[in-house]
Amino acid sequence: MDRRTFISTAAAAGAAATGALAADVSSSPPWRRAELATEIDVSAHPGAAQTWIPVVQSVGPYQRASAPKITCTGAAQVVHDPAYGTPIVRARWAADGPKTLSVVQTVQTRDRGPVATPLSPAERAAWLKPTDSLPLDGIVHDTAMQIVGARTDPKEKLGAIYEWVVDNTFRDPATRGCGLGDIKSLLVSRRLGGKCADINSLMTALCRASGVPARDVYGIRFAPSAYQKCLGSSGDISHAQHCRSEAWIEGLGWFPVDPADVRKVVLEANLPLASPPVQETRRRLFGSWEMNWVGYNSATDLALPGAPRPMAAHFLMYPYGMTATSDFDWLDPSAFDYRITSKVVA
């Protein structure tokens, strides 16, 4: 079964994207173009070390990415996780000394709506399966059934789940990073607070539990937003990671949603849920994404190639690093010692 996220290997995507980047397509919406750079220096961490960096992929008619340009004082190469085929830059250093890595990609994006992509039976089964962090039985299944009720149309199910998630969750500023995506604990606690990896993962799990194929898409914001300041980022984007959700609907293909960003506007713009700006955001984020953001992958509970033990995170949206005995704090760029930057390319 092919569970590749964004349907391309790094080599194929890089080759195709390099040609595509040479000439913009003159159509609406317009393309954005930027250079994203991840710089890592783990020289202060003693002994042998490894890091894994997510790679932007080319996908559909709305996102293009060049092959990653890698510079490393150790050994580095693009590898793929065995379950999803996700491209990842893996770097290794054998001992003490300079341990630095640079990964640079040129990306292009344009705002998107639903993308009419066929789904094979194997792919459909893959995006309906439970994972360790996305269980679909027990309270998850029961909650999904309560939300969708007697609805049978997939888009109506999706709409009901989206409205329920927007109405019943909240963005918790005390949550580190994007959250952990432990959706069962959220439901059991009845305290549905967190950030994007919590709120949008809940969206994904409820869709799957109701029979609608869905997936999280892990990525990062790289440019300002045309709608709300809090939905954009530029320059140093080390803290700009963002997870989104999309569901596959017959006749429409992959349908984008983002209830977590509705809740982000409520909190960070200090606006009531019923206010016109929030309601406009709520309508817009059911069926479209502003692509001042790029997606890395949809790999949930993936295994890092060559890792001596499982990673503590459920996803690869941040740089991740290990020594033989401990993991780096991937949510603290200064302690890990990484920096991600975005630069507009003319």
C-alpha cells in the first residue's frame, strides 16, 4: 500500500519542481516565492548526534519546492520513512567537534481550495486508519457519531465536524509549540484546549471515525497574511510551525479546513467568536487555505530512519535531534540550537 504523503519522493519532486520554478504560471491566484533556510549547530552537545529535518514537497497545483540544498560538517542525505515515504534530511556526526547543518529550499505557493485528486482504495484505507495518536474507537468514535448524527453525505459530515470543533475548542496560550496532538486525552478531560496540532488533529480523527478520509498536514508559515496579522510570519520563522487538516470528498477531492486558525484569531486578535472578522475567517477556512504557509508531510506517528529509539513527538514538523542517550528539546530553538528563516525571492 502506497501511503506516500504529497505523492512524491524527494528526487522526483525536486526534479519536477526545479523546472517549474524557472517560470511562473500566469494565472490567478498569484504565486508567492521564498527561500526557506534551516540552520543547525549542535556542536555544544557532546558526543555523536543525529538530526532529522522535514522537507517541503511539491504537491498539487498550489505548492512547489526545489530539491533541498544541503551543507553539513558530518554526513547528510535525504532519506524516507518506511510507512509514508516522507522525505527527510538526516544528518549524522560521529563525535565532538563542529556539528552544523544547513538545508535550503526555494518554494512557491498560491492560495488553494479543494483539489480534485483521485483516491485509490489503498489510499482511502490509509487515510481512514487509526494511529497511536489518532485512535478512532471509544470516545473518539462516540463523539464523531454524536456530531454527524443521521447525516450520510460526506461533505455534510465534514461541515458538522468543522462547526463542532470551532464551537467547542479553544486555543490555549500555555500549550508549548503546536501541542502534542493527543486527541483522546482532550476528549476524556473534556477540556478541549490546545494549539493547531491538538485542534486540527481532533478534526482529522473525528472525520476518520465518521468514515471520511482525512489527514493532518504539518508545515510552517513563511509570509505575512493578507487577512489577519496573527496568521502570518516572516524573517525568523523558527516558531511559525502550523498543522492543518484536509478531508477527501467524492467529486471535490482534498478539501482544506483549518478550525485551529479560527480559534487563533479569537485569542490573538482578542475578538468574540460571533464577531464579523472571526465569522469571515470561519467561512473562509472551510474550503480554502491562504498559502503563506507550506506543507512538509502528513506522516503521523512516523518512525525516524536510523533513530536509536522512537521520537517523543507524533509528527515531524520541527527539526528533531538525538544523542545516544537523550533527545533535544525540539520546541526550544535556542536550546536545540536551530534557526529557520524565510526570505522573499524576487
